[in-house]
Amino acid sequence: MKVGIIGGTGYGSIELIRLIQKHPHLEVSSVVSNSQAGTPFNEVYPHLSGIVDQPLDKFDPESLSENEIVFLATPSGVSSRQVPTLLEKGIKCIDLSGDFRLRSPGEYEYWYKHTPPEMDYLKQATYGLSEIYAGKIKTASIIANPGCYPTATTLGLIPIIKTNLADINSIIIDAKSGLTGAGRGLSLTSHYAEINENVRAYKLGAHQHIPEIEQVLSDEYGEQITISFTTHLIPMSRGIMCSMYINLLEDISTEDVIQLYKQFYEHNPFIRIRPTGNVPSTKEVLGSNYCDIGLHVDPRTRRLTIISVIDNLVKGAAGQAIQNLNIMNGWDERTGLEFIPMFP
């Protein structure tokens, strides 16, 4: 199957190319970057020399029409203009930006500061949290690939909020990300002297992933859920760790919560639930499509701590996009994604 990638010079795009190279059913036929069209891809990323030597293309729906599926790894506000044209050509779209994740155009405009997509296309979009919405993903034409923070947080929280064990008004999320989560663009935030040996909280109460997380959790719970969500940049390239806290309404042991999570995800090969006393770290999922979850109940405070870790460029972006493509095509969702994490 031929696939295209739009937004070809970002970290999400090169991760897609890395994963597709080992996928038995996929071939990258075109990589689009309007800003560097005509430049050989291996000049932008020399580590791809001899692997991807083709020049980058301009966005052209006609030339993209040979692809059955196109990945859009574009900045927010771009894919909403391109997806309608691609759909008219009969091309299915997997959007790695935030343009189609929020159902409310007003919410999107408020949090992303861009003109929202047309409502007709928003209604067509399926939220691509692979483990939760596989049934809808199978028949979708537009996949809104989840954000990296929402992937780690919702996978960690959904099993407990779907019980009657937790106080859903008590959710606190402390999230930390490596610098690739901020993209490849240069800014003072990504300056070596600013990030090295430093941890910085950012976008307090204003992160664009807040409404996405609340939308998913509210859908799964059946009532509106509001969260406290604080993000931090840490001096590493890849990885996300979300430490989440929720008060319990009943006395329950750590072992019982672990069993609950294992049963919830028993048919999901990329979710790994750690045993009692075993807490995951970001290095243990590096380069893989795994989400590792550790759990601990503090009997003194009757509070559950959930530690969820992912590689933000794989499970938080390109890996989940390919997992969704596999589901859309009726393939085993693990196809092309069974990478052992890189360690150390």
C-alpha cells in the first residue's frame, strides 16, 4: 500500500518513515514539505542517506492521489485546510496534528488559536486512541491521532474511572516530556543553555491538550470531568512520564487495582501493566510503541498513583498512527511495530 506523508521535515514524519521502512505492507511514495520542496530528503536528514533519497514535494492533491492513505504531520491549522481536498480524491487521512481532535469548533479556536475545520469534516473524524476506539477506527476515513500527553494520561486513567471506585473530581496530572514534544522549530525554550540541567513547568492551565484529555475522559465516564494538568519540559530528547493521582472511594489494595487494569487491557498488546512495586521509566519504552503503567494505592491517604510512560514520537505520534492504519486495514495491530525498546 502506498502512503504519503505531509509535513515531511518534522520529528513525527521521520519517525513515520523509520517505522514504515520495516512495515511489510507499506511503502512511502511521497513526502511533502512546502518549505523545503525540491531538497533531497537526505540533505535535511543525512541519517537517511541511501534509505530515502527522493526530493521533498510540494503539496499537490493530484500527485498524492496515488496514495491510499496520507499521514499529516503538520503544524496546527494546516491539516484542516488540506484534509477536505484529500478526501475528495478518495484518500483516507490520519492527522497527527490537533486539528480534528476536539469536537467543538469553539473549543479548538480557544485553545489552538486557529480557525477550526468545517463542522462536516469534524463530524467525520474518529478519535484514534487505538486501544479504546478500535471499532470506530476500522471504518474511519479521517483519524484524529491523539496527542502525546493525552495518550499517556487517558490510557492510565480510563480503567479506574470506568469503575465506581474513584472520585473523578480529584484527578491531578503531573506530566513531563522530552524536548522533541515541542517540535523541531527553534525557540528560547529549546536553547541548550535553557533546557540543560533544568526542569521547567509551562503552559499552566493553558495547555492545548487539556480539553482533549477532558473530552476523552468525559466520554468514557459519561459525565463531564475536569482535570488539573501541569506539564514540564525535562532535559532529554524523547519520552513522556505522566504521574497521576486520584482519590479512591473505597478501600482497595494495589494488587486488586493491578488486576483490574490487567483485565481491562488483556487484549491490548501494547499496554504493559507492571507488577506490585515495579514503577516504569521512560527509558524502558524508548523507541517502542508500548505504554507501560505502574500503580500504587496509598492506604494512609486512600489515593491511587498511576505512572504512565510512552515514547512521545512512537506511541504518542507515529507508532499510534501506524497502529490505527493497521486497524483500518484489518491487519494485526502489531504489524510493523514490534520493536523492542532501546535500552540503555
